[in-house]
Amino acid sequence: MPDRSRFYVTTPIYYVNDRPHLGHVYTTMVADVVARYHRLIGDETFFLTGVDEHAAKVSEKAAEMGMTPQAWADQNAAAFREVFERLEITNNDFVRTSSEHHKAAVSRYVQALLDSGDVYQGDYVGWYDAGQEEYVPDNKALQNDYKSEVNGKPLIRKSEKNYFFKLESYREPLLAFYAQRDADGVPFVQPDARRNEIVNRIKEMDDVPISRSGSGGWGIPVPGEAEQTIYVWIDALFNYLTFVDTDADSPMGDRRKFWQAGAVHFIAKDILWFHAAIWPALLLALQKCPGFEWVNLPRQVYSHSYWVSDSGQKMSKSLGNFLDPAAIDNYVETFGLDALRYFLSTRGPLGVSDSAFSPELFIEVYNSDLANTFGNSCSRVANMIGKYFDGQLPAPLPADDPAYLPLKQSDWAGEYMRHFEVLDLTRAGDAALQPVRDVDSFIEQTQPFRMAKDETQRPAVGTVLYQCTEALRIASVLLWPFLPDACEIFWQRIGCGAYADMLADNGSGHWEQLTTWGQLQPGTPIEKGAALFPRYDAERAG
Ligand code: ME8
């Protein structure tokens, strides 16, 4: 069984043939929210993202730009890294497939598969989708009229000497693996509809090429074969393993424990086949090789849908309709980074349907969930504490006092965890806002601003406001993976500034304490500060 106290999460590694766009930012932000959640609940977490460099389209684009593939890859890898840093993504490492560490590890794995007989030499005659860098089986090519399923461009006819992986011989082991995961209650592929598509395709799969000829030396050479490079997809899939296949003697430290915790791979549906069939089959093959017995299989592949434009077209580089870094910066400047994270991760295409990116919806969600709910509640409560208690957190009456007015608490943290555990970020975000909604109803019901007019009612008002602040503190803990900047500001204002350091300490296990009622000390100064999320008025903003 995987080790539940550790957590390993990955994003696809992105092609460096161009600059990052909204799709890349999306998957990376989702993985970041999930990584932060696991750190919050006390899991020792490793989060990996990065770039995929050895694609033919990278060397072709480099030639167009009059640059070497490496120089072009360096430039775009830096752009990805820079965007992710600016977006405060908390990845623990950044993959570059041109790094010496990765190249050496991939060569070792391929050598092991050559030695075991799972990789053999043959001839490939068939179809290739250059945009997706994907070999397309004849029946699929025919079905799609010899065009790419993703970008509609004509497929290329290829005839070359390749090394092949015996994928077909893993049909039964893979189906057994899927059945086992279903029986364990943690299906390997999510959502379920995607899992069913894959299981059907596994039943008819053939062996696949794992090398290419004529890449002009851009790629990892097949061991002992200077003319062939390892097919970019095999090179890329192995990143999930190479970057954690290190022991205590390595400068990267002992990371195998993260692999063994069972990786969770976030990807989009266009690359599911590689992750759901080829990847586990490669791992099944590798774990039979001497020295690789420790290689277990990932925990889950989560395949989301697409962000599409208003007209329903996939946002992509080749279609030129994506939100580029400048447009993304605009959102961050106007609404704040938290708002972008919150919107993308709670309103994005995590399920089986695509999501249209609509500026109107963005504003609506910003105003309803952030400005009018969390932001407004924090201001309201701090204002009342300022007005009636001189900015000091009042002490609540004892719960058995006749004047004690209880805020009805539900299982806020439990509900939130149940949704995170099945990667339902929409419901997890909603559950994190529940204490805020409960505070709003409590204020409506008790009307502390009316009670405060009567001096004798002050202890009851203090009781109401103590509970409101405490509920908002718990909300801020639950909201932190989505809104880290705003929550950290709020913590400073309520005397909980130390939380940020507690959470930076990976896997330190403060979850119980942070979500237990009654942590705030009466008498603590409560700062009002500026609105965490000022309401956005589209008309006034022009
Ligand atoms: O496929 N909506 O890289 P890539 C949502 N290098 N997500 C989107 C998206 C959209 N419109 N467009 C892109 C590759 N993405 C390979 C991966 S992994 C071993 C190798 C996201 O640069 C989504 O995560 O084409 C998708 O899977 C990924 O970007 C594809 O990035």
C-alpha cells in the first residue's frame, strides 16, 4: 500500500517550442493547490513540474529562429520557470529533460529494457501526428481521415527503423492492474468516463516505437546506437521517475520515498493514452529488471478537459487563441494572484466537460466568492471589533452562560478533506467558504451591531464576535491552498502570522491544531487593514 504520509504530485512537462499559456498555467496551478493542501494536512510533499525539450517541433522551431535547439530550449525553459515563479508555484524541482541527470537515468532505464528483452529492433511503417509527436495506429488514422485528432493537420506517413517496446505483452497485466485499483477503491484513471475509454483501447493495443531516426542528434541516444534517439514521449514520461530516482548520496537528496508514495499525475485528456497505458506498462517492464524491483506504479492519473475559447475551440498555441503570459499578468494585476488561482482551480475543466474562459464569469466569481464573501466578512468582523472593543479580540462568555449565543458549526474541515481526497476542487473550495457563510448567517441572526447599542449586552456581542473571528480563522486555514496571499495577510491581522512559517515546514503536521476550535487568545489586537478583495465594478472600471 502507498505511504499515506507522503505525497507526490506532478504536472505534464511542457514543450519548449513556444512560451507558456493559460493551459500550462492551469494544470500547474491545480497541482499547486493540491500540493499545498497536502502540506497543510501534514503530508511530506514533493511537487514536480518542468519542460519537455527533445521534441522534433522544438528543433524545427529553433531552426526557424536561427538558433540551436539547446539555445531555443534554454530560452523557453527560462520563460516557463519565470512565469511559474511569478505565479508563486511551489514546485520542489523543475524538470529539464536536457539535464545530464535525466539523460543518464533514461539511458539506464532503456538499457535495462533492452537487456530484459522488452525492447527490440524493428521497422515502423505507419502514421505520425507531428503536432502531438504521436505514432497513430492505422485504424485511428483511418477513423480521423488521416488528420490529427487534436489540431486537424494531415498525418505524416513514416517508414523508419525503430526500437519497439513490447506493449502488447502487457495487455493482461495492465487490465489486471486496472481491476486491482478498482477493487482497492482508488481507480487508476480519473474521471471514470476516461478510465472506461482507456480500458477499451488497452484491449486492442500493439507494440509501440520508442526510438526515432533522423532527429539530427537532438535527443537522448539509444544506448549503443548513435543513429537513433529515444522517442520524445518515452524520454518525457520517464521524467516523473528520473527526478525522484535519487538516494541519500545524491546532491538531490533521497527522493525515492516520494516515488514510493505513489505519484498523482495531473494531465489533460489529449495525453491520457501515454499516461494511462504506455507509462504503467513501461513501469511494469522496468520493475522486472534487476535493480529496479523498488519501482512501484503511480497512484493515479487525473485527466482533465480543456479550457476553450468562447467559440468552444481548444485554447492552444497552434490555434493562437490562448491567454498568453501578458493577458494572465493583466488578470493578476487587476484582481490579484489569489483570484486567478481560485477561479482557475474551482471553475476549470477538472471533470469531463470543457470550460469556456469567460471574463464575465471571472468577475462574477471574484465578486461573489471573494469580495462579497471572504473579504467582506473579514472586514465586517474586524470593523465591529474595532468599534466596540477597541480593536482587541473580546473574550467569549462561557458556553453554559444563559447569554451565550452559539455559532452553529458543522464538520467544516472533514467535509473539505472529503472533497480534496477525490480531487474535487470545486466542492473543496466551496467547503472552505462554508465557515464564512455560517459567519454571515450568524451575524444576520444575532445582529451584533443592534445588540451593541445596549451596554449590558456587550459580553454577548463579544461572544458573537469572538466566534466569528475564530470561524474566519478556520476558513482562512481551509482557503489557504487557494488563496495563500490573502490568508497570510489575514493571519498577520489576527495575530496568527506564525502560521505561514508552520506551513512552510513541509509535512510538519499542524493540521489538527490549526483546525481545532478556540485557538485565538482574547485580547489579541485585531487589525482592520484594507479590503482583502475590493469589489470589482466592471462598469466603473470601464
Ligand atoms: O503534451 N486546457 O506538452 P504540451 C487545459 N510535452 N489544459 C491545457 C490546454 C487547454 N486548452 N492546453 C494545454 C505535452 N494544456 C508533452 C507532455 S508529459 C510526460 C509530456 C495543458 O506543452 C495540459 O496539462 O503540449 C496538457 O496536458 C498540457 O498542457 C500539454 O502541454
